[in-house]
Amino acid sequence: MRQLLIILSLCLCFTVISCSSDDSNKDLIITNLQFSVSVVEKQTSAYIIATNSQGDALTFTITGIDSSLLSVSSSGIVTFNTAPNYENPSDADTDNTYLITATVSDGESSDSENLTISVTKECHKPYYLTKPDHIASDSSHRYYEYSWQSDPNICINFRQSEILEAEWEQKITNALTYAKDNLGLIVPLNVFVVDQKKASSGTLQQINVDFCNLFPLGDDWKNSCANNSDEWGNRSAAAGVGHSQLPNGGELFFFRNIWTDDYDQGIPVRILMHEFYHVYQNSMKFYFEDTNRFRIRVQWEDEPGKYLHEQDFVTVFPGWLEKGGADFGGYALAAKFDNTIDVRKQIIEHLDEARSVISSSAANGDTVSLKDYEYQAGLYESSNNPNSGITRQFAYAYTGGAMALIYLWSLDNANYKKIMVDYYKNYAEKDNLNPGLGWKNTFEDLFGMTMEKFYQDFDAFMLQGRSSQLAAIKTNEEWRSASFAE
């Protein structure tokens, strides 16, 4: 059977998945995940990529009420004849929604898809150039409301899109859309996707500038930030949202080498979901659902050096919970988004890495405890557990942290939703009552055990045989079917 694949890919602000297909020709099947897209104003091009099993030459045409405003090339590039302007829409209904029908033919068969292209404001621009005023305060917190709260969007900036694979542009868009629609997102998310090894220096510096502009901290700070950013070429994927940038949402960096360097294409998806989850967990720590307000601790804003950065106490979340929690969330979201991904295999690989940390430490007379990985700033010994001068591997915060939550899930199936959602939803209220101890009080109330008991039990679990540990890891089907919905 002849098969035709159409993919629409472009620089997106936010994507809603929907499509309408003409199935009159049963010899030609179109499979696609995305036909309703939002394009940033002044962006001119989209891409229709079509293939069939015989490799025949293809012809593209577009029709519809707004088709006169666009053109399609012989290679399937759809281009606005004039770059769209959000303030002055030129579509038939003047609502910034352009409707066309794309048809592709191989000379023998053809098929069509109705495409909806919605124009939105340039999404890399910050909502706030300066820090907004708080609307209320008390002795420990300041409370804020932001203009974007009714509909925080995902702004995906594909930089130098011509050197990025359209398949991955679509996959990234679909994955982040899935995560937002199913897990939720309460802040805008600014995503930067680039080939950091091949993009021009100007492109990379502009990303630095756009990222630093997310912080409403004044021009001198922004210029210093942009000109003193990390070197490009070997950056790792990263994401988050801190109190300083909260007015403009979170950020996520994802690079082409992540999907080109790994033969297992399930790993880049899991990494992407891991980073999305970092934004989710770190935005929830600020939010009060009952009042629809964000709160920031006075100590964080006024004395970050003393109460937030590089302290020998837990300032927000334990390091193992923040990092291991994002690993757990990455597994959970990847398994649901793409049921071909073998997340259990990836988890077992991480289990073996965690076991290696424990065994190599034991060979040097050291006992590793999850508590050693509480502090974000570094590794500290547990009480009565000096590390004998042995440098512990920081990666255990990820692998050991994820295994700690997998172990917690194995104790009670109800813990899955508590790990994914409830812990972070409850944190702000708990921390508001007892600033600095919200992380601990939330855990103990939610899971019905003290932190000390959990550390003791999990450390003992990690000293068990591998077969016992494997038994605690859920199957792929269990990962796919587990629910974090209310």
C-alpha cells in the first residue's frame, strides 16, 4: 500500500493538535500529528514534508479561503507572501487564523489536509521589562499576580531552523504540547532549540540575549548576563524557573546533538520531558491555587546569598528530589507520550549506575546515603557518616533520587500521583506555614513517614540484591497506564 506522510513544522508559539483529512483515496494514507499550529508574527515559512513508500516525486498545492496569501514551493515550503502582522491580520476573517488546504500528489494518488495557521505575537519577547510590584505581603512572603496567568503559553524558538531536522521540530513541539495538556503548566515556557555546534555565533549570542531578557533586572544586569554566559558547543539540556525570572516564566534549552548523538531515540524524548518537569516542579513551589497567586519568600528576594544559594541546608527542595524527581517525571511523561519507548530499560541502566556509586564507595570504606544528596550546593555527609575523604559522585542525585521515588511508588500505587503532582501542589502552602521546612513537612504528611525513616529504608533497599531492586521497577505498561490526573 502506498503511504504518504505529511508533516507541518515551523517556529511555534503554541500548538493545538487537530486535523481534518480527505480519506476518499484509500490507496494513499496520510499520517500526521499536527495540522493546527500557531506561528509567531513576522515568521514567514512552514514546511510540508511528504514521502511515500515508492519514493516518487511529489507535487504540492494549496487552496482555501486564505491560500492567496501564501505560496508553496516544489519542496513543500509554505511561505506567507508577506510576513504576517499580529496587529494587522490579513486573513479572510481578520482573526489571525489562516485557513488553507494542502494537497500532495505523486502522479497516481493524492491526499489533502486542512491546515489552520494562527498568528501570535513574537513569543520570545518578555512580558515584563522591569519587576512588577507585589499586590500583598506579610512577614515572610510577597504575593504576585501576572498578566499571563489565564493562558501561559509555550514559546518554542527553533533557531536557524534550516539546519534542524523537521521531524525533530515536530516531535519537540508535540512532546511539549502533550506535557502541557496532560500534566499542566502554570507559567509561560520559553524554549530555545538550536544546533549549538553548527549555528552561527550571532545566533548563539542572540539566544544569550533573549534568555537574559527574561530576567526583569535592569539593562546593566542583562548585558552582563548575556556577555558572561557559558560557552557554547557542549552545553547540556537545561530548564527551570527561579523567582527572579518568574514574571516572564521558565526557560528550557534543548540541542540538536542530544538527538543526533544517541542511537536510542527514546532517550532524547525522556531528556526533553525531564527538562519540562523541572519547570513544572519549580513553578509549582511559588503557586497558591486557592488564591491564584504566586508567592516569593522575602528571604529569597532580599538575601539570596544567605537563604537561597549554596547553603548547607535545604533551601527549597532536596537536591535528590529535584533532580531525581525530574528523572521520574521524564520517565512518566515519555512513557505516556510515546508507547514505543522502553522506559524500564532506561531505568535499569540508571539503577546500575546508582549501584556502581554505592559499590565503589563501599570499596573505599564509605557508606552512601540519600541524605548526603539533600543540599543543592554540593555533597555533605550524613550524620555519623563521614565520607572518609572519598569524593562521591554527584550523578547519584539523579539516579539515586529517581530510584528513591521508584521505590516509594513500589510501596503503594497511590504514591505515583503524590510523587508527580501532589507533592508540588502542597509544597507552597506547607512552606508558607513553616518557611524553610515546606519540603520536609510536605513529604512526611503526604507519604506518612518521617524523612529519617525514609532515608533509612531506602538506603537499606539500595544495599539489597539487584533482583530485589528490579522487582520494584514497574513494567512499561504500568508506566503507561499510571494516572496523575485528578
